[in-house]
Amino acid sequence: GPLEETSLPLFFGWFLCPSFQEKLRSMAKDFLKTLQGLEAFKKHLSDFTGEAEKEVDLEQHFQDKGMLHCTTKLCDYGKAEGSKEYAEQQAVKDRYGSMSELKLSALFLTPRTLGARVSLTEDQLQLWPADAEKEAMPDADLPPGSRAHVTLGCAEGVEPVQTGLDLLELVLLQQQGQEGEQVQDLDLGPLAYYGKGMWVLSLHESSLAPACFCSYYG
Ligand code: A2P
């Protein structure tokens, strides 16, 4: 019936608690400020601007996408494939509304997106859709959870779905043995450049973000 049709959300995911959202936003802001001042970044500025000499204001380049969260399953109100099956899984029903800690292991950015990589625990992986990586990269063999992230910002005209795709590209490079060009140690950890405007700041001490597993209806 019509009620059933509207009962599936836009997406399921972990929603960061408000005080941690603040903390993560300010961490990202500091990172952008530092990055922008580095000679190594200026050397690769054309990745972002298309022109070597042009300035870029990274804080303006990435637009905030609202409430910080880590999407598990996009359901699109039931229109997305597998959404009903996902919502009906016992693990999803059991954990709905529960709190856990998301381990943030890196901040990354590309000319398109800015995000935080999330390292899911075994327990959290039970809520991770089996085909999340395959759906985006059918030919790669990436471990489940490789795509898990929090979108912190997107360049103009870029949809947030891109953040996970950019992360997968980075994870694939790492899986192929690329460590990136080690640029320098920042306060938060080592910074590496992976080419084509892709930067990764691995966090020395991964941040633990308290988050609630639930859904968003929009
Ligand atoms: P992300 O998880 O990177 O933030 P939208 O507003 O575009 O409908 O997206 C709603 C949420 O679902 C966003 O958080 C977005 O990206 C995520 N999302 C959008 N499309 C997909 C997709 N095809 N697969 C997985 N997550 C998606």
C-alpha cells in the first residue's frame, strides 16, 4: 500500500553527534588552511584551477553538504536496488537507533570532494551493504567498507556520491602498492600526494566519532 511505499528513507547511515560535527569541521578547516599554504600544494595548484598561476581558496572551493554522516545504504525511498532487502536485514533492525564510535583514519581531498575516511569495525561492517564497493568499481576487488566515509564538502556542481568514488580510487591506488609522494608531516599526521589533485592526510591518532545508526528522510 501507499504507506509501505513511503516507509523507506532516502538513506541509512551513521549520523555524527552535533558536538563532534563541530570538531570535525574545524579539523577540516585547519587542514585546508595548512594545505593551501604548503609549497608542495602550490606546485600542484593547476590540478584545482586548470591554470598554474591562479589562486584557490580551498575553504570556498568546498561547499558544506549539511549534517555530517557516513552513508551505509542509499535507498532513495525504495527506488534504489536492494533497499527493501537492506532495510529488512536483522542487523539493520537490531541496531537501528543505536550509538557507536566511527573511527576516522584519514582526511582526503581531490579537486571534486573533501572527506574523512572511516575504518569500520567488524560489528559496524554488519550494517555495510555487500555490494557497495562492487557497484561503484565492478572490476576491482576491494575489501568491504573501503568506500566508508564522511563527506565534508564538494566543489560546485559535484554531488556528494562522488566522495566515496574518489575514496575508492585512492584505496585502489594504495591496494596496488602506491604510497603516494610523502610530502611532509603535519601536526595531525603524514601528508601524501597521489597525483591528479588527490591528497591524503593519515591521522596519527584516529579520531573516534560518536554516531547514531539511523535513517534520513529529507
Ligand atoms: P555521501 O554518502 O558521500 O554523503 P543525495 O542527497 O545526493 O540524494 O544523497 C544522499 C546521501 O546518500 C548523501 O550522503 C550521498 O553521498 C549518499 N549517496 C548518494 N548517492 C549514492 C549512491 N549511489 N550510493 C551510495 N551513497 C550515495
